[in-house]
Amino acid sequence: MALKILEKCINCGACEPECPVNAISEGDEIFIIDPDACVECEGYFDEPQCQAVCPVQEDDDPCIVKL
């Protein structure tokens, strides 16, 4: 289980401090999620916090998706 940030990321950085396991970091062009570290916030929150705060995250065209 893991999430992935797509190329539509605007590099705002809102998601990075929300990750309880520090799986999000700044990549060369967009933020990235380490799939080996991502727990989709299970055990911490009811929903993935990166998705909750992402300003580009829309139900019909998400920026952060499940792998």
C-alpha cells in the first residue's frame, strides 16, 4: 500500500509536513512519496493527510493516487 504524487503536482509543499512517517520529500520537479515508507496514514489518521491538504486533489482528477 502506498500513494504516488503525479506530474500535475504544483510543488507547493503542503503535503510534506502532513506525513506522519516522513515518506514525502521534494524531488527534482515535484514532491515524491517513498512507496516503501508510505502507510497511507493507517494507524495515524482516518484518511491520507497528503490527499486531504493537496490543493490540486480533485475527486475526478486527483494529484495523489494509490499505487
